[in-house]
Amino acid sequence: MRRGAHALLVVALLCTSCLDSCSKDPSLDPLPEDETRPYDSGPPAMSPGTLRALGPHIWDASLDIRGDKAGLWPSREVVSKLVWADIDRSLFEEISGGRLQREIRVGEDAYRAGAHDMLYRKNREPGGNTIIQLRTLSLWDQALGGFARQLGWRRIGADTVDGRPVTVWKIELAPPPALDTATPLSPDVAAKRLGLATKPIRLAGTVYVDDATGNRLLAELEGRFVAREVVGGRDPTDEVMVTYRERRSLSAVPPTVEAPPPEQIFVRRTRLPTGGR
């Protein structure tokens, strides 16, 4: 593995220890546990706009999906990092399928490097591009994709992360949605009519949401489900395993993000005419 990819993996592993230490913080102000009370609506949705409101920060995340043997739900292992200095200055790295990709934004210049040669291709693009920010949000959506219709949120208390007040949420499986019919149906038929692509087995996680901006500053979850096509097939125990972790570290001093040196930028060479007409 290349030196940059190894460093990125180390940072992602540190994310796990940060989550463990924060979840044991004695300053947590718990709410009374009541499993019978209705689920909350959950934290507000994040967006590129809410991410910008955080100011300079560093985001690390890892997603591990172990797909089913039938291949209905493909496996995926991703480690990502974003160094966000300001709206026009950022560094994004991602390792997916063992391949490292890197993108640097400095003003209207976008430098992208792939694992095949790690040379940067330079492009001119409008400033304030939100593509990078959207990519940091997509991993969370992928992690929850198999549980989306049965997500249950409970607000369990308040805490602080990097000195910022946060609300602590517990995420778990809620009962499947009810089908509005008086006719008795089998679980598989009801699930098909409801458009449920999976049968969730277990989901547990903790999410720390910034009170000022509504962004996740810490999150971890683990779950498993069975693809619905497998439920009615030969092997109902063919489960998909999902593990997700992320952390946003805020900084009062913007991180340093600079354009790559000239020797690392790909230059397209044109062939000169050799003579003749």
C-alpha cells in the first residue's frame, strides 16, 4: 500500500478510539430510558450548507459492507478523509477497493490524482463546488441503505465534542411500517407491497449532533440485514454486515491546503509536425 493510503487508514482507525472515549464521557446527561415511548423524528438532515457552517474541520470516515453470498448486496470497503480549510480550499482522499483517489481544490483549480500513476490532472472549475461535500454525505446514506424504512431515533442526552454542545442520539431498529389493508398477508407479500428490499435483523449506533449547525460530529453504527430476495430463497441466513464510523474534528485555525508541486502535475505533451505537407 502506498504511504498516503497507509496514513489515511491510520487516521480512520483513530476515529474508532475517539468514539469509544467520547461515549464513556461521564458528563453525559442521560434521559430516562423508556423503550415504550414513541421514536423521535431524529436529527435534521445534513447538507453542503450545514457543513460549511462548521467552518474549518477535518472529517474521517470508514464504511465496511460485507455483502451476501448471492451477490444481491455487493461488498464495499471505503476509508475517506476531508480536510476542509474554506469553501475554495480543501483536500479529499478516499480508498475504495484498494485504490486511492485524491482531490485538491485551491480556488477555481481542481487537482485530481488516481492510483494508476498518482499524478494530478488540473482542471478549472467554478469556486464553491459542493461535489466533495456531497461525497462526504453519501457514505452515511450507503450505510443506512438496508435499514432506511426501519430507522428508529431516540434522544438520550447532551454532551460536548471539541467544546461544542451536542445532542446524543441512539439509533436502532423500529418496527416495519404497517400496510393499510384489512386482508391478512404473509410477511414477504406485505414487504413486497411496501417496497421493502431487505429484512433488517439488528441495528445499533450512537450519533453526536452539533446543536449549532445540525451536523454529525461523531457517529458509529453496526447492523445486519438479509436481502429480501434471499429471504424467500434458499438461504435466509445469508446476512449483510454493515459497520460505519465517522468523526469531524473542528479547528479554530484553518488547515493548510496547497496545490501540489509542479513535478506532480500531469502535463499533456503535443507532438510537433515532423515536416512535409
